[in-house]
Amino acid sequence: MDSATSETRTPLGASADNGLKIVVVGGFGAGKTTMVRSVSEIRPLNTEETMTQAGESVDDLSGVRGKTATTVAFDFGRITLDEHNVLYLFGAPGQERFWFLWDRLFSGTLGAVVLVDTRRIDDSWYAIDRLEKHGTPFIVACNDFGGPAFAPEQVREALDLDPHVPLVTCDARSRASSKLVLISLVEHIQALYAAPDSAPAFPQELV
């Protein structure tokens, strides 16, 4: 499988002066840490901790019984677009008890990816609600866990998703697949700007 871990990591150039922030958000165990890890050009910063029996009485583990670690603050990764532009990726924690951190993470965010596990689709409601309240552009990406496949129309109906919000599928473990998700988000953000002069400039290196 295509993975970022096999590629040579390069340091951030001294001339980079424009940081673009994107947040990957979603339910518990949806694959947010995996996506940031797969696509980042640096070794990601993460705050994963081993899950304990005490947490079982707090977190809903249905559908993710094999999960052994969880993010307790946020994940952080980076993609250099060109010598002046850098994309910063933040992966938000998924458990309900850490949702209070999300509003801070959304501050200054260019856009967001809502990562969905279709086995636990209800977990995505809060993320979509908060992003809409913040007015943050977002797309929805269904992470492939090998379970039953759902038609896009079924997912849209289950999430009550606005028609203009892009819905894509992905494998968060794959660097190539995760890059396509980010490209879809960038294209969506650009499409939201009516006047070409007001659209944010994204170097072609991302695509």
C-alpha cells in the first residue's frame, strides 16, 4: 500500500511564510490519526495514549473494540506546497469528552475534512454541526473499514448533508488516497469563492 513512511522527509525551508491550516475531524476511531500520519511529510506529532479499562465506561467502543490507543489532544502534520506555502494538518480527538477542544482547533482554519466511519455514522453529527456553526468549509470522506458499502445517496441522507458539500471515499492508510481527499477539499474551498481574485492561491504542487 502507498505509504508516506517510505519517502524521504525534507526539512521546512526557511523561506516558507504562509501557513494554511486544515483540520481532520470526526468520530472516535474514524481514522483521523492514521490520515495525518499517512500524508504528512514529517514525522507527525501525536498525543495518543493507551486505552485503559477505566475509559470503557466513558467512551463508546461499539464497532472499535480492537482499538488500543486514542488521541487525547490533537495530531499535527505538515505538507510543503512550495517554498512559500505550507499546509498544516491538525487531527482532532474523537471522544465526546474531548469535544471542547474542537472550537479552539477550528480557529483560523481554512477548511476541514470530516472523516466518517459508516459503521458509526451518528458519530459524525457533532463535527458537521460545529463546522456549520463556525462557517468553516468542509468535505465528508468515508473511510474504508471493509464493512458493508453504502451508496452516496444513503450516506448523504443519513448525515442530512447539503448537496453542495462534497462526499468522497478514501483509505486513510494510503498517502495517495489521503492526498486526493485534501485536493477535493482545496477544490471545494476554491469553488466557494465567486470572484477569481478573491480565491485563495494554492500552488499546483499539492495536485
